[in-house]
Amino acid sequence: MAADRLDEVLDAAYDCLTRYGARRTTMDDIATTMGVSRSAVYQYVRGKDDAFRQLSARLHSQALRRAREAVTAEDASYAARVRGVLAVKLDLVRRLTGDSPHTAELLDDKARLCGDLCGTFTAGLRQLLVALFASAGTTAPFGPEDAADVCLALVAGLEATPDGERLLGPATDALLSGLLDASAESGRAESAFPGGVRGATMPG
């Protein structure tokens, strides 16, 4: 199927990215990694920039889907849902930077190639967090938007911390003790989000 072949192209593009970086990777490299001709790769992407852009969109879309799943986890507390959303962002950064230093462009919201995709992803996470805090209630002087921004700032700091994964849980719990309304209770996601949870749609 075409979708399967596109996935193979993007997998090969990721392999080349981790080894050579975006600038040094060529379409021949991607084709060789797949074991096909360059013309075969052009059936699915317009060039290497298109391949990397589609790769970034796939990675961010998958992560955003996991964040939505964390938000709608049945019987999970509000704190657990917030922690789940932040863990998705931290996991994505750790995975990519752990695979290769060349993957940074896929995470840089100022990068020419994928910056808008990174921005859309972060906006989607913020939208989920705002909805969570709006449903749970926040302590003064924080509104849902402020609380969401504080949480995203926390995880951004943890991304640069060697022990970030271990610190995520206690750091989030400590932060939420000052953000969440004390009366916030755990509950089914459907009751918290009666209209369903929709994050931003990642462009292709």
C-alpha cells in the first residue's frame, strides 16, 4: 500500500538524518537505505526536504495523539492527566536527541524546515492543558492559560536536565499542588470533556 511505502521512505529518511544530518543527506542516501532507486522514492516525496517535513509531521502527530490519550484516560486524576501530557513532550525530545544530535531540527520551532510543525505541536499540547485546567479549576492568581504555560515551561526546563525523566513526576506534583484547585477530583474523561478532546491538527 502507498501509506506503507511512505512510512518506509520516512523511516529511511530518519535513519539518514541520524547518521548524516539534514544538510548532508541526499535522495540517493534515502534510496540506498531503502534498497530502491531514487525515482522510486520520488513517487512518495518531492525531495529530501519534503521527506524530513513529513517525518516531522508524523512524529509530532503521533506524540499529540498520545497526549490526547493521556487526557482522556478513564479514572485518572487531573494531576495524572497533566503529567501524562508533559511526559509525552519530554519523551519525544529525549527519544530524538538520544538517537542523534542531528535530529534537533525536527524539534526547533525556529527552524526553516519544520518550525511551524513544532509550533503547532506545542500549541496542541497547550490546548489540551488549558482544557484540563479549565475543567479542574485553578488557584488564584492562575487562570487555565497561565497554568498551562507554567507546565510547558517546566517540561522545557526538564528537557535540558540530564535527570529530567526522574524529576518529571515529583516536579509536576509539586507544581500542581500550587496550581490545581484543592477540590479537583479524579473522574472519567468524558465528564471532564463532554465534547471530546481535540488538539491541533498537524499539517502534512
